[in-house]
Amino acid sequence: MRTINNLTDAAIRARTASGNMSDGGGLLVQVTKTGGKSFTYRYQLNKVRRDMGLGPYPLLSLSAARELRDELARLVKQGIDPIEHKRDTRIAAAAARAKRVTYATACEAFMAVRSKTLKTDKQVKSWNRTFALAGKVLSGLYMHEVSRQHIMSCLDPDWLEKNPTATENMLRLHALFKWSIVRYELGTTNPAAIDELLQLLPKLTKEAEADEAENDGRAALPWADLPACMTKVRADDTVEARAMEFIVLTGARLEEALQLTWQELDLTSKKWTVHKSRMKAGKTQTVPLAVQAVDLLKALPTYNRGEPKPEGLVFTAQRGGKVYGATLLKLLRRIGYTAEQVTTHGMRKSLRTYLGEVLKVREEVAEAVIAHDTRSRIRKTYERTRFYDERVGLMTRWADFTDERVAKVAKLPRDAA
């Protein structure tokens, strides 16, 4: 029977010749030609002999080396290779460290990718605002620690009172965690999975849904009040008034209008083609321009008597540069409308209501006017039209309706009759 614990500290310190000293049980002290000493564990597994370095002596004491040898011997007895086990442990520890990603770090990394697909700075700020709000609950957690209850705590306070905003936040958190699980190999389920959250969040009543639709932060004037509003807008001689007038006449979103360049316009054909990279839905939209919209554009300083710079902005501030959405909101307040009465985006709602309630336009056509598409995937595949020809007449009727000058002239024959 082989003996173990043959060595003493005195014997190890006294050894000067190079070579191995055996303590038994596979524990060796290797002595180099320069007098350096270190522990090695020698073992055999599957008829293969291997040496595993344990550490230098005396930094690793003899007693500690013996304890380590005994632990490794138990692994060998179980058929586990100590060297491979150490490597696997190191890899597992590195993987565990990699998963220790803070919420703030994940948000920053995610937005570095996501912001490339967002079309405006306003959208980027909106996404960051969502994550900052959720950060009040999640900022002290690693991503793999976040539970569905944590996400519920982020959404529940606003779910009934501000449902459109809460729903948007839910979708964004879902996207963040879906991306992070793959990016950081978290190996967890998505705590912001939409189906599961909807099972837990309070159900909206029909009355609540109707209230939310009316109070979604995008107040709109009744369609009948648009002519009077447009008269006030036309009376204002600022560039933001011209931008607002253009938004009303075209049903465009704020940033689509403010980032408009002359090369997107064909005033001869009365068309505005917005590239898909600037559209919220990611699809190119051709907008018919009513006569009023064409006249408005030709009267702008940047039109330059018919020779505008193709890549130049159509709407520019007085000192040059971009016109910002905040100035349009100030315009609405300046001409007498409160935030509770109307917003810039609310002009699109007024147009959509007019199309449905007054002109009785088919839903798919009315939605196409404001660059929405509610058709099923199958219909979109086989029905490629965006109803342009129908929209030409609709935009003319809308422009004439909002133009009191035209509306009064059109009314005279009926009055006379």
C-alpha cells in the first residue's frame, strides 16, 4: 500500500537539487534548477497519465496542497478529469459573469442598435423615456434577475389611466428583453412576454377603451372646426404656420413634413413621394397634393422661383436650419388653442374622422390617406394598391372643405337656388 503525506516543510525547504519530491497519492513537489518549487498533481485516467499544476510553494502551503490533492483524487475516482473539470468551471464562471448585465447596460446596448432603425430623434427620445421610466423599478437589477412581477410594477400604475402609453411601453420592454436574452445568452424566458402580461394586467372595459381613445395625448378638433382653424393658421405669416397648413392639407405626420426636401416633390404632377426610410410603417407613400398645397409650396422662400435646391429642406427656420415641432405647438397656442383642444398629430385624427363620417369613405381607403394599413396580410399580398387614384379626389375635397375661401364660393350657387 502506497503511503501518503511523506514530506515535511523542512524537507521541502532543504531540497536544492532539481527533480521531483513525492508526498504520495500523486502529489509532487517539482524543484527547478534555479531552486523554484511548485506542487503538481499526477493522475491517470482512461490509461492516460496527466500532470496538473497546483501552485507555487510556499505560496500554496503543503497542507493546502494535500487538501487539493484529495479533492482531485475524488474527481478521478468518479471518472472526471480534473484538468477538464477546472476548464469547464472556468468557462461556466465566465458565462455567469457575462450574464451579469445591468438593466442600464442592456438599455444602452439595445438602443445603439435600435436607434439605427428609428427615423427621428423624437422617436429615439421616446424609447429612451420608456426605459428611463421602467428604470425606476429595474435599475438595481441584473437582466437575468428581472421577473414578470417587476415588469408588472412598471406597467400597472398607468395601465388603466394611460393605456396607449402603457401599451407602447410594454411593447418596447418586450423588444428589449427579447434582444437581451439572445445577445447575452441569458437562458431565461422573456419576463416582458406580451401574452403573459395581458393575462395578468387588468382588463379594459369598453368604456375605458373609449375614454383612452379620446384621451390618448393627441387631442383633435372636431372636423367641423377645421375651416376656422385653418383661417387662423393662414393669417399667421410664420414658416411654422405654413408647415402646419401643409400637415393639415396632406394628413402627414409631423416629422415627415418637417424633414421634407424638394426632391421628394413633383409639383407638376401634384405628388409628394415619401421614401420608406422616412415612413413609420417602413413603406414608401405617395401623397396627392391638392391645389392649395401646391400653391403653398410655390409661395415658400425655399422654392426660389421654381429653382429650389433638390436636397434642401422645404420648411426652414427664419435663420436657416430645421423647423422643430415645438414651434408648431406654440403656433397653436398663439392662435388660441389649448393642449386639451388640439395637437399637431390631432390634425390627422380630424382628417380621418371627416373621411369616415362625412365622405363615408371605405376604411381601407381612409386608412391609406393617413398612411395606415389595416388590411390582413393576405389582402396586402394580393391587393397591392394603395388607392392612389381615389385619394386624389379625397385630398381635394378635404382641402376645399378646410379652405373657407373655396367653401364659401361653392356654397353660393346652392344659396341662390
